[in-house]
Amino acid sequence: MVLKPLVSILAAASSTLLLLAPSPAVAEDRLTCGEATYFPSEYTCHNNKTLCPTQYSLPTKPCGGSGGCYPPEQYTCEVTSGRGKGKGKKEDEEQGILRTLPEATSPFTLTVWGTRQTFRNQTVKACGGYLAIGANARQCHACTAVGGTDCGNYANVTALRPDGTMNSGVANPQYWYVDPLQGVLRYTEPVAANTTEEGNPVWGVEFAGKNVKVYENGFFAWDREDATSHFWMACLVTINGGFVSTGRSWRLYAPTGMNLERGDCELVRIVAKAVDENSGVYQYL
């Protein structure tokens, strides 16, 4: 993978972000990087010579001497010597090769990152069948010692698995999925055999883990075939009657055409962090 297209991708992402999400209105001083000046909320200076843009409050890094920058939540950079190859290249010029991070194999927790302070490093929590963030977002779980279950074995954090299941201990797995009707990130109830009383599959099971790519210690990315970007949307929770909830919490939505028309959402990135098998809960409510 070459760097030039990646720089274009980052630039396009910046343009989209400016259109759909407001920039922070906090005054800040310019800093110096080599001969250039920059705002620290918008760029990171590397080795006092290379400026890389910040995307959704996540810094990007330079890769070799090409001047391109990349998100470490999606790529690693392998730096090699140019050895004078190619027109105009110096003998000691470094070249960078981007490698895509491997897909996740471990259970993982999720954090949300956005432009505004409200959406930076927000832990994703599970409650009532939805995944949400914010001061009033709750984590709802339960454990019973019936049958010899040791409730002390669980870290009681919201954790997911790459195969589309929640990291829970109940006999009938719970599944996370993007609801195809609303594009909202949800999970299933722990129902016996994952079927309804009528014998039908529990809604959501057939969509478990679909259209999402999870990188090991990297992006939790919307990856449907028609996706134009891997970002997500954090949208204010509403109560019956359509009024915005007084408790600040945001549910997470895929950037479908319908959702992009909403005016109560913020563009965000979601990052997965690998955790051990004992993370998670016995049962998500």
C-alpha cells in the first residue's frame, strides 16, 4: 500500500468531519514544528520536522520520508532505506511501507473518540440491548451463583468478541450486531436456544458481527460493502414522545444514508482494545 492514497483518504475524512461535526471553539496557542506553526489540537509534531493531522482527536504518525501520515489504529509502518533507488532519491533516504493491522482474535472493549472533548476516550457500555456512551450511559449486568457459577470471575466490563458474540458467561450466547433497520449498534437478550416462544430466531442473531471489521488493538470499523468511511455516529438518546433525554447519553449508529441526515449526531471513531478472557460479565441485561 502506498502512502499517497492514504494521505488523500485522511484529507477526505477531514473534509467530511468539518461538514458534519463542529470544531472545538477553545482558544489555543500556535506551536512551532521546524519552520511551520500549528495548532496542537489539529496536528502532532514528530521529530520537530513532520506535522501529521489529528483525526477524531487521535494523532496520526509519519511513515518514512514520503511525507505521508497514517492512523496507528489501522496500520503499522515498516521503514526501510531508499538506497538511492528511483529518480532523485538520496542514498540514505528512508522509505515507509504500510501494513494493515491483523484482525482481532481476542475479546475487546470499545472506546469512542471524537473531535469535541465530550467524545474523547469514552467507554462503551451495554444496557437494555444498546451500546452507548456518556455520563448517563449505564452498564446493566447480572450474575447468579446458581449452578456453581463464580461471579467473582468476571471483571464486569462491557466486552465483545470478534465472532459477533458478547463476552458473557451465560449458556446461550448473547450477540452484538448492527440493526439493519436503524443502523444502531445493539446486542441480543440471553434467550434459551436463542429462539422466541414461536420458535423463530431471536432478532439480531443472523446479523451478528456482520459489516464490521475489528482490528487487533485498533479500529472497530463500519465495513459494509457500500461504506465510504469507517467512522460511526454518536446520537443523543430520545425518550417516548421524541424529546431528547435530559440524561446525556449517546447510542452508536452506522453512517448509513438515512442516519447521515440526522442533526443530533456527532461523527466518531471507535477503537477496540484487547482484554483477557475473564473480562466481560456473566449476563448483559
